[in-house]
Amino acid sequence: LELELIFTPSRVGDVRATFELLFDEAMDSFASPSSPDSRRMEVQAHGHGSDVPIFVERSAIDMGVCREGTLYREVVVIKNRGSNAMQVRMQVPAEVQPWVQLSPKVGFVQGASSFACQLAFSPDARLRRRFAAGNSPDPDASIWAEVCLPLRITVPNQALPVNFDVRARVTQSAFSFSLPSLDFGHCSVHESVVVPLTVTNN
């Protein structure tokens, strides 16, 4: 009788388990007549879950407040905790490609080192309306939206891909000020003058 036990750790660290095998009457050849408990057998198992070699320095790239029609750039740092060089491939889902690009698309991360990938983010009104739709009854009237776009890095010799996302607060690009310039006039030393200024997001 040959059994195959599969170990798939879900966390880092040591894992211990006990498997109990029970034999029915059809397998009495495994049982000892002098020991009724011989139909029961325990197997001790031990394994160790370790981190994957390739990971990103930040699992969430926060672009902050971004205006429509403006190009933003950020650096994605990919690290290798292993000792061997590994190839990485950048993957941008088709539904995200209109707004996010990663360059280069293929790279090598040396052992115990890091690799920098350039991220370009170009939000527009379509992206804002798409994410505002889930939080506003009238997406067209919403002047901003919280955006979260999933990205992935695959590694040929690593079973698990590296997932991360780009987050931003996308707002309309049309701003207007109530005054074309600020004139504080004459002000004595150590005193202050207040001039009200209204900023409108159109």
C-alpha cells in the first residue's frame, strides 16, 4: 500500500501534523490478532514553509492625488531573497493597460539583490467614472474616485506570482481660483493680513 501526502504551506514557519490511518475488516492482513488497535496507525508529519524568493518592496503603490490627463511615474522595486538570479515578467491585465504601463516587461533579479521597474500611470475621466460608479449614484457628477488597479509579476521558477496594486485618488483636472492674484497690501511688522482664497474643482 502506497500513499501520497501533499504538503502545501499557507504560512511561513514549521508545521507539524498527525495523520491517522484506519483499516477496515477487508484489510485484516495489516492487523495483529493480539492487538485490537493494530487497525489504527498514526503517521507523524513535519514540514517547513518558507517565503518565495521574489517579492516587491511595496505591495501597494500609492500615487496619492492624481489629476486627469497627467502622466505620473513611480518606481517598483523587486527584490530577491534567494541566492540565484531569477527572471521576472511584468504583467498588466488588459483592462488596466489603458492607464498603467510597466517597463521593462522582462528583467533579471540577481541573488540577494533588487531590480527597479518603471511604472507609468495616466488617469483619465473614463477611469474616474468607472471607479466612482461603485460609490456614487451619479458617476458623471462625481469629481473624484478612489482607484485600485491590480498588477502581477510572474517568475518562471516560482510557483506563486507576485501580486501588487496601484492606488490613487483621481480627480478632475479643471481647477479655478476666486482671485487671479493675492494682494496683501501694507502690513506692519509682526502683524498679519488675511486674504480669503477659494479653490473650486470644476
